[in-house]
Amino acid sequence: RKTMMASTWLRWAAHNGLKEGLFLRSFTAGPLLRGDASSASQVRFRVHRSNYGELPVYHDYRNGGTRRLTLIRKVTGDVDSLVQELRAKYGEERVALRTGRVQVKGLHRDEIKEWLQSLGF
């Protein structure tokens, strides 16, 4: 699959009603601060958006639909810090780090997307 040049993508996005900021967001640095500007704790991981500007957080159904998972993909940086924050929120045994993704037991896609957006992703 060929990659589009920036100007070609911008023309395509304008034609299809997509916002220019979605494309540019994937090339900018991740958020520096969590919460308000007064807190100095830094986010040490980065969640890259998909080609269409969406956060890569998905539901997955396994074992005939009896096992429901939430998957977070395209995470770089200190993935362990993301896993620790998710374990603090959802429980130690419900969050697992797998190759290329983070798994959370249960259907938490909307909650996790809102949380990542509040961090600036």
C-alpha cells in the first residue's frame, strides 16, 4: 500500500469532510503534562492514532462471545506506566501486557478513550 504525501492527504481529507488536525496530530509530540498545568507529573507513554485519526482502542470478543476484552494498540514509550495506571483503575488481574497491545478484561472502550483524550492524545 502506498503512503500518501501530506498535500494529497489534505486534499483527500477536505473532500471527505475530515479535519486537518487529525492528520497533523499523528506527527506532533505526545502530551507533556497530565491534568492541569500546575501538576508536574509527565506522561511517559504515547498512544498513536490510527490513519483515520481515531484512538486505537477496540472491543474484542473471544471464546464464542463469552470472553470480552478491550484492546489498546499503538502504544510506545513506557508501556509499563500505562499498564500500572490501568491496573490501579481496573484491578491487577484484569490488565495484561501482550505483544503489541494492552488487554483489559471487560468492555471499557469508551471509558479508556475518554481518559486518553483527557490526557491529550
